[in-house]
Amino acid sequence: MPHDPVAAVTHADPYPFYAALRAGPPLVWNETLRLWVASRAEVIESLLLAHGALRVRPAAEPVPRAIAGSAAGEVFGHLVRMNDGTAHQAHRPALQRALAGLDLGAVRAAALRVAHDVPTQPVSDALFSLPVRTVAHLLGFGDEALPRVDMWMRDFVACLSPLSTPDQLQDASAAAGELMTRFEELAAGAPPRSGTLLAAVLAESEAGAPLSRSLLANLVGLLSQTCDATAGLLGNSLIAVMREPSLQQGAQTRDGLQAIVEETARHDPSVHNTRRFVAEPITLAGTPLAAGDAVLLVLAAANRDPAFNSEPERFSLVRARRRMLGFGHGMHACPGQALACTLAAAGLEAVLHRALDLAAMRARGWHYRPSVAARIPVFH
Ligand code: HEM
């Protein structure tokens, strides 16, 4: 058993621990982590809907201290994901509409094409490169820029973790500066290539040149939101196929691949938890929360709540109603869910076509990258 719900994220099998959490009180105080923990689906949904009282960042620290004042801190501070302020709300509808307008068939075709230039080995790196380079391509970057954008993005997301080292924080800031400049150039040069995700965001936000720093940061944010979460979804889908070789049959068709990825997103998701910070006193699930309290919402536990999904422990490609909270809920819900599942399904298709010896990979095993929220495998 993992010793706490943060350690559970990278544990080999955290699900019995999550079941024990769900069987306990709706909100339980964890003295070691110094936060409240919620694990039942109904409670997490109500927490995610308590927008006024609960915020995505602590009031006293809108940007993590470790990156405040740096280029990485600037990007972080503008992200709609990381702030509940009115200035941030302004970008949300444009991002949502642009992502909703994507042609997912074209996304799949682009992902398979981009996959040709992504090195096969190590697979653990391809998990990141496939989705990140595809989204960079969809945004409008040329083929020659994709490896560099991929590298900067990997450096940038490292700063989003409290586990980052000083060297990683420095690299993250350099990468954030580069990415802002590249997006500025992409948007300012010739009018963005029509049909790109960048053109769609600009049209939806009616933005004129030069673009505001906050919109530029949220374009970088589309890549950073893709990076770890989609790598994890792709990696965990590959593990599902390794564990259950009969799924290889399903993986022969586009619908089958999609179903494997969607069930993985429920059963063994990449984002295991998110946090909320109490801005004003509120009672939720019968528990009074004080201003300044932090709450850990264990989304991965909610997905296996029997009150949310029937036979939740079973990996089942066909479900009458598949429900999940791994993409959030309410105002901050992920607008990239359909894109992410399409990217992971195309990534799985590309990886499986490379004649990997899945039985040997399974025998060699894997562990999970150090993280407090994301479950991303590293294959041995
Ligand atoms: C498997 C992949 C993904 C997972 C599991 C995931 C999960 C999430 C979750 C849980 C949230 C809400 C966090 C919270 O409320 O605390 C979120 C927000 C967000 N996601 Fe995703 N995401 C994924 C991929 C993507 C992709 C591909 C994009 C876009 C290219 C994207 C864009 C966003 C944005 C912009 C937000 C902020 C929404 C807001 O605050 O208004 N995500 N995502």
C-alpha cells in the first residue's frame, strides 16, 4: 500500500488504497500532507463546482515561489488553468471553441504523419514526442521546428512540479522564453496558416496583432497541458494492451484503439489528482473547510467509485455509460479531452505498428516518473 495519496500516483497498484480511501469519510484530513483528501465521485464533483469558495491556486501564491519573476513564472501566471481571475476567464471561451472545432479525423492523420519522424526508441520518450509534436504541428509550426518545440516543452513542464530541481527550473525558464518568442513569431509573421489551431484561436478571440502576452502564454499552455497528461494516457494505454494481449485484436481498428484509450482514461488515468484552495469558509460534504485550507481531489479514485461506474475495477471496452473525472469537471474542465484521446489512440497505433515485442517489454517491466499528480510510465 502507498503511504499517502500523493505517493499513490506513482505506486505500482494504487487502486486498493483508493478503494480504502473511498470507504472512509467524504473528506479526510491528512496530517502529513497537511491537506483534506476527497476520493468519492460525488464529493469531487461538488468540490469542482464550488468555484467561488475554492480556487485553483492559493490566494497568497498565485505563481509558485520557485518560478515567480522568471519567464516560466510569467507563462504560469497567465494560464487559464492556473487562475480564477476575470482577466483569465476572457481567454477560456476562445480556447474551448477552437479546440471543439478541430476535425479529429485530420488530427489522427496528422499524428500518424508526425509519428514517422519521431524516433522509435526509447518508447518512453516517444510517449511525449508524439502528442507534443502533433499539437505543435496543428498549431502551425513547420516540420523543422517540431523537435526543438518538443524539447523546450519538456523543459518547461518540468517547472510545473514541486519536485523540480534548481537546474530544471533554470532550463524551464529558458524554454518558456523561447516558446513565447516562437509563438510571437508564428502569429506575427505572415497571417497564421488558415486551418491551423493557432488561426482558430486567433479568430475565436478576435485578437489583433501584436498578440497580448497572456494569449501567447495560453498558446504555450495548449502544449504544456498536452505534454505530461497525454504521454501518461498513451503509456498507460500501452500497458493495458501489454497486460491483456487479447486487446491487441481491438487495437487493429480505429474504434478499438479509441475504446482502449477511453477505458484507460477511466481505469488507469494519467492525471490522478488535482488541488483546490479554500478562499472563503465553506461546508462541503458535511465538513467545514477554513480559508487557507488545501484539498486534494483524487480523480483516479473517483473513476473507480462503484456509485459512478458499474463494475469499476473491470477494464471493459464496451460500457453503456463511461464516466470519468480525470479530465476535471465544471469551469476548469479540460477542453482538450477529445483531442487528447485522439492523440493517444493515434500514438498507440503508431507505437504498435513498430513491431514492439510487447511480451518482452512486459517482462522487463516499468516504473513511474516521479510526480505528485501524473502517472507516466518509464519502460525498462
Ligand atoms: C490525457 C490528456 C489530458 C488530461 C488527462 C487532461 C486533464 C485535465 C484536467 C484534469 C484539467 C482540469 C484541472 C483542474 O480543474 O484542476 C485540465 C484542464 C485543461 N486542459 Fe487538459 N488534459 C489533457 C490533455 C489536454 C490537451 C491535449 C489540451 C489542449 C491542447 C488540454 C487543455 C487544457 C486546458 C486549456 C485546461 C484548462 C481549462 C480551464 O481552466 O479553463 N488538455 N486538463
